[in-house]
Amino acid sequence: MKKIKIPKIVMAFALLVVLSCSKTEENVSLTAPTGEITVDKIVRQASLRNQLIPFSVLNAAGEDVTEITEFFVDGQEIIGNTFSSPEVGAFEVYGVYSENGVLITTNTVPFEVIIPKRKIVVEDYTGTWCGYCPSVAYAVEECHAATNDIAVVAIHKTASSNPDPMHFDDIQILQNEFGVSGFPSARINRSTVWSSPYELSSILSMAGVDTDLAVGILSKLDGSTLSVRVDVVYENGSGTGDKLVVYLLESGVIHEQTNYYNSDPTSPYYQQGNPISDFVHNEALRLSLTEVLGDNISATAELEEFSKTFTVNIPEEYNSTNLSLVAMVVSADNAAKNAQFADIDEDKAYE
């Protein structure tokens, strides 16, 4: 078989081994009629239209046999080990190779070609001492019920006389940049003020619409060490000054919340107490893995991936089972262009 040059992007597969998220956990015997195929997770089991998708195969000994494998997408043999499609849809790939006189057919792996959907960033500037802040928390809950295409970040601040256990140390940088003075305060995509009565239409009109860039998140928590890789792909190439912002969040934090709606029968927090003793705080910003306003994205051509990795130690007071990540691509003026969210230990595909 003609030797095929492996695309440079496959070299990033080594990181997947470190994160223990490759598809090599169950290799088969060389004498068995199956083998193990991996769709390179740089494309997150999904790719954009016309994006090149590399495939690779490991045999039972863990050796790369890609160069002697013939690949079939939807039953049709392709040239080499890469595939792209101008059309969206669901596909399947398998490989066939011969080793020690045995013809081996790999397992079949599904993948998708997609048009990215926009996820809206909603940021809630809040505090446990802020009696009017529950109104934004309730509006966020309504947003979650209405769409899956939002990435929420609750940014807590300590008051001078009332400490907030979820206080984010760099909140003042964000307040200065986005003109946040009073609490509660909310922003849509970092650039638009979301004010009372917090109409959902302001968000739902944009959530899930077609866009031209996608974000993927892959993470692994080993003890207290969190490893994260974020991938970004642009259909038309990156913009000048684009940045990547990656935040670590914690949900399910039980802490009392001042409640000025306790006597308001029109409020969902009516007669729940002031303070509410068992208020559940979700999506609280704990750490910024990048600079708080983002790290520069190097010039990236159309349909090429930009990837960045992070390693951080998780403080022992955080509940690791309730941690999640939000990654957003922002423009030079810090407006969010698209975002992605994922639980820890999740491989979140382009969507």
C-alpha cells in the first residue's frame, strides 16, 4: 500500500494519551476479526464543513498501523487516512488491514460534520449579601429551562462588611472593563447589559443560531490536578485580536443568600426567608485558567485548529464533583463570539 503522510495535526494525539481519553482502552487480539480505530479527537468526533478529518488505527500491541490500513466512510473506500465533506451529516468510518496473514476489520466509529451553533455567554455579577441578586439567579434558571445554548458564569464579590465565600479575586478587573458598578448586574456576551425584567428573548433570539466558529473542551482530573485542553476552529479564520477565556466554575454551593423578596408575593422567593438559609449557588466563577480577560489566539487559518492546554491544582475546599468549565472566544473589544461549557472529565465536542 502506498505510504500516506500523516497530517501534522495528528501529532497532538500524544496529549490525548496523557489525558487518558483516547480510544485505546480495549485492544483486541491480532487473531480476532476486529481492530481498534480512533477518530483523532482533535476534531472532537465532529468537524466543520470541508475540514480535514484524520483517522488512525492501533493494533492489539498498541502499534500504529494507520499506514497499512484502508479506510471506508459509509462503506466507500477513501484515499489515504483523511476525509472531509462539504455537506453536514452523520458518518461512520472503519478500517481494514492485514497483519501476520490475518485480515482485520476494525470497529466502526461514528462522527459528524456540522455547522457550529452559537452559545450565548451570560454573566451574573452577584453576592450572597445582595438582596436583589436572586432575581438574576431565577432568570438564569429560566434561561437554562428554555435553551441548552447558554454558558453561564456567576461572578461573586465580597461586601466590605459581609464576606462572600465564592468571592472572585479578579472581579474588579471585570467590573472596570464592562462598566459594572451596582449589584445585581448581568451581561450578555460581555457586551450587552441585561437588565430587569431580564427578558429571555434577549438571549433566545441569538442562542443556537448558525455561526462560523466552534469550541471544544477536553479535561481530566487526576487527584487534585486538572488538565484541560481547549480547541477552537474557525470556518473563515481567526479575527485580529481574538482571545481565549477559560474559567473554572463550581455549582451546588449551599450558602445563605440575602433576600429582599421575602415579602413580595409576586416573587419566586416569597416567604423563603431573609436570608434564605439553604440557597443553592450555581456556576460560581472560581478560577481563571487564562488571563481574566483572555489569552491571545495566534493567527489561525480557516478550518485549522487552535489548541491550548492548561494544568491547575484544585483547592481542596472545592467539590470536584460539581466543577465545570466555560471557554469563550472573545474579540479584541472583549465581546464574546462563541462559547462552550463542559463538566470535568468530559470530552465536549464541537457543536
